[in-house]
Amino acid sequence: MGYSSSVYKSAEDRLAQKRLNAQKQADARREEIYKRIPRARELEREIAGCGTAAVRTVLRGGDVVEEMTKLKEKNLTLQSELKMLLREAGYSEDVLEPRYSCPKCSDSGYVEINGRTVMCGCMKQQLAACACEEINRIVPLTLSTFESFKVDRYSKNTDPKTGIAPYYHMEKIYKYCRAYTQNFTPTSKSILMKGATGLGKTHLSLAIANEVIRRGYGVMYVSAPELVIRLERERFSRGEDNNDLLEMLTGCDLLIVDDLGTENHSAFTDSQVYTIFNSRFLSRKPVIISTNLTMAEMERDYSSRFVSRINGAAQKLDFLGEDFRIGMRNKQ
Ligand SMILES: Nc1ncnc2c1ncn2[C@@H]1O[C@H](COP(=O)(O)OP(=O)(O)OP(=O)(O)O)[C@@H](O)[C@H]1O
Ligand SMILES: [Mg+2]
Ligand SMILES: [Zn+2]
């Protein structure tokens, strides 16, 4: 798990809120039941009394075993009387217990497995949800959708250089991305989006992110320069969540690395970036990379193993057309 501390904090806050709500609702039910069954209040008090008496017995010493057996029996009798009263009044036996949204961890976010405290599935889900909200704060995820992506803005005229009409080509890419999203699994193929600036690479990768998040998968979006900065920062802050970033980058269901080729290079970050991609390719986890670099420029800037790994693992999508940003500026 490599979420930022703000993601952890909001996930934990939300679980704490759920826990609190469950407890408040249980308290409200208890009050209502005490009114209808006054004996229930007495029984609960007596049950609590057994607990205190047990502690006192242990502290006092002496014939602990006999005393404890008696207390246990008394406790069981009181419990079964309480359950019977509740049943008779039409309640379920556990009506006084808080109803947590996750019974496994009682909305604490953590469970004990073989004596070890591990993160509960519900906390992981909550973290993924909060992480998506965080992406939303970095990039306007909601603006870049499949619906707002217009294929008819690409020219139907055949480009003399490539012999291809961008419209038909981009229509195929659009359809590929839509189908990719609909059939997405955490072992889907990776995608390499190549092409000049302003052709909709970021837009389509965010459209994919949008839908994949909506389908409940954990998506991480990062630009290559930001990735490198974060890896460097993590390297020098040997803090408690030191390996979190790497773990999240390698572990999330879909990693989107935008603007590959615009980042600074260093031996350390190059090898980290290679490790991240390689580990994902080996475990068949998808990455969507977008870049302005040509294959030749990629060969120049990255190790040949890196480029051949990407070549082997990713579906290449070559974006064609005219810079959309220029088109928008001309219209203004
Ligand atoms: N087909 C399209 N329909 C609607 N809007 C588009 C389309 N293509 C691009 N845009 C919009 O144009 C702008 C530039 O597109 P985008 O950022 O996706 O380009 P890019 O290929 O990622 O460019 P760069 O290589 O510079 O990162 C964005 O605001 C995007 O939403
Ligand atoms: Mg872009
Ligand atoms: Zn849980």
C-alpha cells in the first residue's frame, strides 16, 4: 500500500466515523429497549458486575478457580435470561451489539491473523476510494470522459506523410480504449499511447481511469516527472511508510504514467522506474504509458531492456491529428 498520508488519514477518519455511528445506533436501540424491558437494564448491569467481580477475584487471590466457575455460571444464566427477554420482545439476540458495516474488523480497519495485525479488506477498499478522490484533485477526472472525447475533430483527409486519415485511425483507438475499459481486469494488457502534443492521450487515459475506478479497481495516475520527484523524496525520507510508494506503484490494479520522457533522469530513478515497470510486466499488471517520444527516442533515453519490455507487454496506440489545444485557441 503506498498511499499518501492524507489518503490514510481520510480512510481512517471515515472508518472511525462508521464505527462511531454503529455505536451510537446501538446506544439508541439500548435506550429504547430499556424503556420497553426495564429488566434488560438490570441484567446488563449484573453482567457487567460479573466482569468486575472476576477481576477482583483474580487480584485477591485465594481459591480463584472455584470463585471464577461460579461467576462464569452466573454470567451465562444472566446472558441467557437477557437473550430470552429480547427474543420474546421480538428482537434479535444481538440487538444490543453495535452493527458494524464490516463485521470482520468491527470497522477498525485491522484484523488479527495468526497473532499478527493486518489491514482488513474494507480498509483497503476505503484507501482505494480515497486515493481516487485524490487523483481527482490532481487532474479533473470528470472532464476527461469517453463522452466528452470527440472523434469528429480529427481530419478525414488522408495525411500524405503517413497515408492515413486521422479520423478513422483515432476512431479505432477510441473504440479500443472503450472496449479495454469494459473488459478491464487487473491482468489486462498494458497500453503505450504515443504521439505529438495535444492529441488526446491524457484525455483518453483519464477516461479509462474514470471508468475503471467506477468499476471498483484501484487506479493510480502519476506524471513521469512527478513520479521521479516522489521516488527521490521517498529515498531520502526513510520514514515509516518508506516502501509504501513502490508497493502502491507496483501493486495497484492500473498504473497510469503520463508524459514519459519529460522527467529528469538519474541512475537511481531510472532503475526504480525500470523496477516498477518490470515488476508489473512480470506479474501481468497493466500500465498505461503516454509519451511524445518516438520509439527511436525511447531507445535513446531508456535502456534497451526497458524499451523491449514495453514493446513486448504493451499495445501501441499511435495518436494522429492536429494539436487540439491549437484548435481551441484558434476558436477563441
Ligand atoms: N478528441 C478530443 N475530444 C475532446 N477533447 C479533446 C480531444 N483530444 C484532446 N482533447 C482536449 O484537448 C486538450 C489536450 O489534450 P490532451 O491533454 O489529452 O493531449 P495529450 O495528447 O495528452 O498532449 P501532451 O502530449 O501534450 O500531454 C485537453 O483539454 C483534452 O481534454
Ligand atoms: Mg498529456
Ligand atoms: Zn473490515
